[in-house]
Amino acid sequence: MNQNNFVGGIHAVEALLRHSPEKLKCLYIQRHREDKRIQQLLEIAEKMGVKLQWQLRENMDKLLPELQHQGVIAECIAGWNSVWNLEEVVAGIQDSLFLLILDGVQDPHNLGACMRVACAAGVHAIIVPKDRAVGLTTTVRKVACGAAELLAFIQVTNLARSLAWLKEQGVWLFGAAEQGEKSLFDVDLRGSMAWVLGAEGSGLRRLTRESCDHLVKIPTSGALPSLNVAVATGICLFETVRQRGL
């Protein structure tokens, strides 16, 4: 049984139901769960014509043993989680591009949190390398609270090559780094641009850092100069939102 075909958690399942009901094969609901949030999901599922199955808690725990599914699991059709193509996504965006690039983030909780804040900020797509980085796991989807079902998530084989291609398309690359020569509040973020943030602890890799047009630091008091990648992502993205007046 392929766990990648299952999505658990109320927010993630609701996002699927509202935006991509055609991808759902069946909705499993825990027996004796009759709270308000579950009832709302049932009403949406019935309107969308999604098949329902009531299951014992222990059976649902076996489907997603490492996830707090909150009493609801969606089984999706085979091949539902199609891979987004970078060139196609960029070509389909008419406004100034607003992208988030994560270089080697391996913690699923951090990736999920980054996806959630990126969705709230209006980011068009998230780009990650295929190797040495976490993908769209069930934990990532749960932590993202529905953002994984709304954002374009792009995995690329060669991140440095993809960064070079984005620059050819007129996208400015802003890398967040402690050694940045400019403050976050002194750079112009209103054009087509991408924020590039590194992995937990190690930060941006050398080739990634050298590919950036600007290295930008987040001003701190100095007591704790290093920030969690999800926190840093939120700060950088919403300074961009502030400048753009979105």
C-alpha cells in the first residue's frame, strides 16, 4: 500500500475536497467521531459525491501510523500527486513572479511550515532539489494545513541549473544568509523575484549562494543570530508582501 496516496488531517483533507475532489477515491472517517469539524467535511464530501467509509481508529492508525490523522484520511487515485514542471509554471504566471526556493530542507515539519506561510503570502511556487531534501510526505501535508494542495511544488534535478534558468527569465534571486551584505529592509523586492533559503543548520550551499544576485541578512539583536528556516521564511516573505502592498 502506497502511503503517498493517503492524506490525513482535517485541514489537508478539506483543501483536497474543496479544490481537487476529482482526485479523491475514498474518504475514511473514524467511527464515533461526530464533532463539528468532521460534520463539515462530511457535508462537503457528500456534495462532491466522494465515497465515504467509516473505520475503527486502529484501522486508520495502520493506514498512516506516523501521523495524527484527526479522524479523517483521504485515499487519492493513483498518480494524483503529479509533478509540477518549472518551465510550465513560470510560463503560466502573468504577474511579477514570487517564488520560494528551499535548498536542502530535510525536516518535514519545517517544509510544511514553510509551505503554510508561503501560501498565506501568495507565493506562486516552491522549488526544492530532488536529492537530499524532503518531498511531499504525509507529515509535510499535515503540517502545511492544506497549503500543499494549493501551491505548486516543484522538484528539480539540478538546483544550480534551475537558478541560472530563472535568472535568464528575469527573476532576481535573494539569498537569506547571516553573512549577507544587505539588510532585509534595505532591498527592493517588488519585481519578479525568488527567496532562496538553506537547510537547517548548514544554510545555503556554496553553489546556491554564489548563484544569488543578493545575499540578505535578517537584522537581529545578536543574541540569537540564527533563525529556524520556517521563521526566516515567514519574515522574508511578508517583508516582500509589505513592499508590494498585497
